[in-house]
Amino acid sequence: MTIDKIMAKDIVTVRKDQTVLDAVKLMSKHKISRLPAVSAKTGELVGIVTDVDIATKTSSSKYESLPLSHIRISTIMTHDVITAKTSDSKLSVLKTMVDNHIGGVPIMDEDKIVGMVTKTDFLKDLDKQPYNEVAIKEIMTKRVVTVSPDDRYVHARRLMLDHGIRRLVVVNAGVIIGILTVKDLAKTIIDFKKRVPEKYQHSQIRNLFVQEIMSQTIETADQNDTISDVAKVMVEKEFSGMPIADEKNKVHGIVSKSDILKYIYNYSRKRGNY
């Protein structure tokens, strides 16, 4: 099957001369986490910007004192965009995403963007073998990076950067009490820059605690739930990852969309049926 059969055709783009604030508004309105960046003159694809870019780059020392309305997309976007063609197979695009650790690929017809494929597109319709038989514990990450509710924002951000991850499980005495994602960090920076005067931002953001910005309403999965079960929840609830816990809410692992994609790719490659 070719990728054009599952790609989203209603593409939302941002011009490279627009601001990060513009991008944040577009992401929020359309409930998406990445935007292809295009040339204002030609409409040509020139980059891509994600919620991770916004969370990490706008809170760096280079940009932390600037309002989001003063930061151009061109300064934080990824310039070398990995793309696919409409005629590419689902398996080849899946391989591209898995190998390059990316969450979305613009689909091109010659020089024109005609679609976008994300991890979610591959997580739909997994209610068949082997996905409805394999327990999530078989693919979950067992070494979970955690933080305390009393840890500071800057410590949590550093952990995400150092470990190359998008979420941290917040625990107190070994019990899950929340989750902190890169989207939470991005939202924090955005809200913070809106309400706090510039001259106080640098010092005050370093005094933010995890408990102030984490998501307290969390949903966990049991380690015996199937891949299909967990994928369905992720798609319906728009989760990018889920902690795996027992009946006492003790954390045993974590699973992300990327973990499921790797399994789909490896299984499909062996079977040659994708």
C-alpha cells in the first residue's frame, strides 16, 4: 500500500517569516504538534517546526528573554526536512520515521506538499493479529526516567534533553501522581512569557516546580494490556505515551507511540505485508 492512502491531505503550514506565537496558535487550533514551514514568496517547503523545537529552543539562553512574538520560525525550525513521495510504500515511510526518530513526514508530489503522515496514522486499526495478542510489557521501556513534584522546571527540561525523551513520570514515594510532557513545557513557556514582565522571566522561570506544570489527570495501562488496547487509548485520548502501572499505581514502565511504531515496522518487515 502506498503512503497516499493514509496521509492527511488537509495540511496546515506556517510561513518561515511568521513568529513562534503564530505557530503556537496554529498548533493549538488544529491540535497538531508539527508544522511544515514554507517560503512566503513561493510556498516551497523550507523547514519544519515542532512542539519540541518550541519547548527547547525558546527556553534556551539565546531566546529565553525574547517574547514569542519576536522569534521568527526561520530561527528555530529544522531546515533539512525529511520527506516522502506519494508513491512511497507505507513500510518505507515507517522505516524512515523509525530510523530517524521523527514523528511526522511531509508527503511531496514533486516540489509541492500534498500531505502529512504522523505516528498516529500508523497506530489506527491495530485490532488484528498480532497487535491484539501481544502484551504491552513486551515492548515497553522498563527503565523509566522520573521526577519528583518538588523538582524544578529547569531540572525536568534538562532530563528530557539529556535522555532524548518527551515525557517524564512524576512520582512520590514510588507512586505515580502525574506526568510531564514536552507539550507541558511548551505551554508553560508560552503562558509564562505572556503574563510575566520580561525583566523577571529569567529568574522566575527557574523557580517553577514540576508540581505547578505537570498534568495531574493521568491514565495508565496495565502491563498485560495488548498493544491494540494501548494504541486505541493513545489515538482516542491524543496521548503520545502512557505509563505502565500496577493496581497500586506503582510504575513498571512506559510506552510511547515510537515504541509501538518500532514493533509495527519490525513485524511488517518480516511478514512483507505492509
